[in-house]
Amino acid sequence: MNKKELSKRYYNNEELTKEERDAIGVGDIRINAIQCKKCKETIQSEHRHDFKTCKCGSVSVDGGSWYCRRVGNLDNIIEKVTTYQDVEGDKK
């Protein structure tokens, strides 16, 4: 499968193997998102250094498929992280 097809599968949130992720430069985190308990908005970091803040400014998410960074009042966060099936352990 070529990189264009793999990228399409990635953006369609399909399961990818470690080898397929490596081929297109994607990390082990499938969905890196949080929900703010204060304003109820769900925000997702879609790529490395994609820093996003909820509409009320209480919490932020960063890291895309590479790392899970959380900023703000951590008591106001509901985690919405999903890793790929072949990933061992918890990336939170």
C-alpha cells in the first residue's frame, strides 16, 4: 500500500499496523482528545504540536499521535484517548 492510501486510512481513523504508521510518520496514539467538564467541548490534537484549547479556556490538549500533553485545570478533563490495537500499555 502506498503512502497516499495509508494517509487516507489514517485520516479515516482506521486501524494501522506499526509498520504502516512508521511509513507515514504516525505515532502510537489513534485519538488524542479530551472533553472539558466545564464547557463540555471535546477537543482533539490531530498531529504533533497541534495545541488546542477548549472554548472556555479551562483545558488544552497537545501531541497528536505522538504524546498526550494536558494543560490547564486537570480536574476539568475527561480523557478520550485511544491507542492502536498493537500498542502495549497505557499512553495517558
